[in-house]
Amino acid sequence: MNAKMNKLMLAATLLLSAAGVTHAEKADSSKPTQITFDQLDADDVKQIKTFTGNVVLTRGTLLMKSPKAVVTEDPEGYQYVVLTSGPGVQANFRQKLDGPGDQWVEGKADRIEYDGKTELVKLFAKAQIKKLEGSKVASQVDGEFISYDSRKEFFAVKNTSSGDSKVGGGQSTMVIQPSNKQLAPAPAAAPAPTTQPAPGK
């Protein structure tokens, strides 16, 4: 990787930090997982379940949707989810963030991998992640690969869907909206006191 690309990746990391990303809702990890679907194929020996058709996975505030989802459970009970898109429909997820206010993170891609143990989300191909404050988009990043670690408040954006950055592989885009503090008008200057003529003059 050349020096120019290193500087660009460092700048993107700093911008994402400046966007004020916070932790995902901590209570979600202890909530049960509910999945709705049209069809299920389950292998109890390998602990692999394949859901197809309008799949919706919900766990606390975490919401995932896709035409197909493969859920694997490890011996410790942690779930690993792979969501894949269908014709004209991308996989997507949404989760509330801890902290003050109504803050959310949402993303979409052709494939999304979610590791329930590390709470790491990987988005492959035509990936996009937004941070929302209510219905307002506070920041948005688009790229071929985005990795989002909700525990460490860290994003990584690469310019190929393999998860590697390559020279000539294309560019990613980030938009950060002005904060409310920056938009606040400056306080009005106090009017100058008026002088009154002295009595008898």
C-alpha cells in the first residue's frame, strides 16, 4: 500500500471518529433472537440453519433483513449470521446506539456477516453505513467493504469487496453533516447603553 493510500485511510478513520460513533446497545447481547422467514432447512448436528424468503432477524434493537440468512451457532452458544441479497434487494441491518438521544446505525450491502461473539459486522460489495440522529443522517460512508466494530467504536473501509485495499480498486465516499453546535447562531451582541442627559440640562 503506498503512502498516499495510507494517508487517505488515516484521514477516513479520523473523520469517522469525529462523527461521534458510539457503542451499540449493550442490552442487545442478552436478548433472545427471533427470526421470521418463508422456509427453513436445519442441520442440528452441525448447528447450521438456512432461512430463505423475507428473512427478518430481531434481537433487542438489532434488526437484520435479507432474502436469505445462514445462522451458525458455536458450542458456547454464540451466533454467526451471513445475510445475502437477492435480485434488487440488498441485505441490511439497523441497531440503536448507547448514549443520549435517539441514535442509530444502519447499513446495507450485497452480503453482511455478523459475529455475535465479537459484535463485528462486515459488509461486502456496494456497502453503505449511516449514523442517524433520529431521522437525520449525521454521517454516511459508502465503499466496497466496510467493517464495523460496535465495541471498539471503529470502522474500516476498503476499496475492494474482498476486504483488501488495492491501488486502482476504486474510491470510497464519506459525508459528515454539520453538527448542531456548528449550526447554532452566534449570540446577539448586547445593545449599547443609551446615555441620558443630566437633569437640568
